[in-house]
Amino acid sequence: MLVDDDHPYVGMWITEDGYIRQELLPDGRYDEARGDRESAYTGDYMIEGNQIYYEDDTGFSADGEFRDDVLYHAGMVFYREEDR
């Protein structure tokens, strides 16, 4: 699913400690880095309202929710990179 470049959720999301960085790309792909391991997880995502659904390239799926410009996903909390 393509997401507009100016969609409010496209961009870099990062945990408070900076260890996990998840980039939501406008082409419906995501790229997640962990520590110094770039592209630790990659796959597709889809956004419906404030919900996000992931399917990584190995077939694993997960979901998350955006609330008050914060992303909650798999027990983690992500902030926009520029807001951290």
C-alpha cells in the first residue's frame, strides 16, 4: 500500500534510548534498525486510521497504534526522531 509522502506517520520513529529506529517509507515499506545493526527487520506496513499493521519479509506479522503522535508497537514506545 502506498502512503502519501506527506502522510502524518511517514518518517523515522525511534525509541527513547535511540536503540530501535523504525523508518516508515512512503512506498508502504519499513526498515527497522537495532543498535548498530542496520535493516535488522524490513517488510511492508499498512495504515488504517490510527492502526498500523506490519508484515516483515519473513512473514511475521504485528500491529501497533498511534496515539497523540506516539507509536505503540510490540511493547515498545516510539517517538518521531525530531521530537526525541
